[in-house]
Amino acid sequence: MEDDVRVYTVIPNFLLCTAFMVYAFLHGNDLLKLPSVIKRFVLMYFGLFFLSIILNFSLPYKELISFASATWIMPLGFIYSYIIFKEYDLDKLVFKLSFVLFSLLIINYFNIFLFLNTDSNYQSLITAYYPMFLLPFILSSTKNKLFKFLILGLSLFTIFTCMKRGGLIALILATAVYYLVDYLLVGRSKYKIVSVFVIVGVVLVVIFSFLKYDDMTGNQFTTRLESIEDDEGSGRIDVWLETIRLINNSDTAGILFGHGHLAVIRDSVLSLSAHNDFMEIFYNYGIFVFLLYCVFHISLIKLCFKLIKQKSSLAAPMAMSYVIFFTLTLISHIYFYPYFAFLLLFWGKALGTLEREKSLNTTNAIK
């Protein structure tokens, strides 16, 4: 079964790589004109991939193949998304596809939550987090405000019920930033006051509904929230201190080039990952990849402000997507999880749409 899973992981990546090589052969000049944020991300993943292979000779062949598949599909998806949305306005199609996928993921989560009675943290994470990463796509593809409220409310409720505190913090912050940008910076002034009241009302309804649900299930979630101080975020402080110790004890080669894929888990006395992508990337892949990762964050922040300055309809979803990304980067992991691909696809859409609209404005100005 495990081998079958690995095969199914490799095949889509192989097809994607093949299609990309054909495109590169036919349109090589276009790839040289990719936005700098995509180039930096691709460069980071190049370094991450090759350093991992060089420093992990002892890693089993199947593990390397699986890692290669997961690694390459990220930058390729980013590039494809940019290329497609640069040429075509696909908002209607994207809305339909993302909403159908969102609905299926929600149904799948509650099927596990209500009927399978699983205690697996991984199952909860993998099924409850995916809908959250689809939100930027859905919110950027529709103008129906009531629909947006309902989708956000359902996402918040889903994260509440899975009892993932990191996801809850990320989504609450991201939702607040989304509405701040959408209504206070981008939205029309005559709607601001009404919108604020509607937002507060929706938040209160979601909180009230959840508290009722939590009361019916024995106050499991509120108990977890109250225990944050005692368990230090499920031991994250101890994990971070251990990762800092590993970095401090690294030699020059380790600082420059890292210690290889999954090195934190391998070398930590706790046998746990860093639960912080900045530290994880620094220790695993070295300072050069770490700096590229930091520059990538800065590029995304600049893109957010650029869209806000232009009062683009993508500004609020873009800001939301970055808050989710940054929050989970600080307190959890994201860069090697499959759902990170949803954010990359959305950022490709934002960059491609920005370029397409720029070309249209230039063409109209000439006419």
C-alpha cells in the first residue's frame, strides 16, 4: 500500500515535469520573464532539493523519490498557474472548481469527525486545513458578500471543531486582515459602517454556535485553549529551544549548507520537527536557502502592498493568504505539506492576473 501511494505521488509529478520541459523547449524566452518572486521561489526549491540529496546519501531511495516528487510539484505548479492566468481570465471556472473542491473537503472532514471517530492528529490536520487554503481562490472569484460570509463562517467552524489551535489563530488573523483590507482600504466608503456591523454579527453568530457545540461535546476545545499556558502550545517552546540548540552547535558546513532533509527530526533529542519553518529550513538546508526563504516572504509582502495600492480585487485575498502562510510558518509547518500548493497556485493567479490587466491597460491606452 505504501509503495502504491508513492507511485501515485510520482506519476503526476513526472507528467507535470514532462509538460513543463515541452513548454520550456517551445517558449523558453517566456520563462526568463517570470516575475522575480517566482524566480526566487524556484531558486530556493532548487537549493532545497539538491542540498537534501547531497547531504542525505543514507536516505532510502524511496524516500528520496517521494521527496523529489513533493519538491518539484510546488515550483512547477506556481509557474503553470502564473502562465495560465497571465493569458486567460478564468475566475468563473476557478470559482466553480474551488467551491466544489471546498465542499468535498468539508464533507470529507465531517465524515471523519462525526462517523469515523478518529483520534489521529494527522487526519484532523490534513482534512480540516485544506478548505482554509482554498479560501483565497473562492473569495477572489466571487463578489457575493453573503456567500463570502457563509464560506468564512463554515471554515472557522471547521477549524474550531478540529481543535487545531495553530490553524484557528491563522484563520482568525487572516479573516480580520481580509476584511480590514477589503472594506477599509479597497472597499467603497459608503459600505464601511454597514460592513463592520455585518462582520461583527457574523463573528458573534459563529462564536455562539461553536460555544453551543462545545458545550454539547463536553467543552473539549475550550479546555484545550485554557491549557495553552500549561502545555506551552503542546510543547512548542521546548521544541524551539531544542532546534536553537542544534543550530548553535552546528559547524561551519552545517551553517552554510545545512544538515539534510528531515535533519531536525533526526538530530533532535525530542525526535520532533522544529514547528517553525524558519528554524527548520535554516538547520536542514543552511543559511543560503534560509535567506532565499526570507526574501520570498518579503516579495510576497511587497505584492500585497502593490495590490492594495492599486485597489485590486485580489488585494484582500492576497493579504489573507500571506497571513495564513506567515502564521503557520511561525508556529507550525507549511512548506512541505501538500496544501501549500493551494497558496502557490493562488499566488500564481495573482501575479498572472496582475500582468494580464497591465497588458490590457497598456493596449487600451495605445488605442
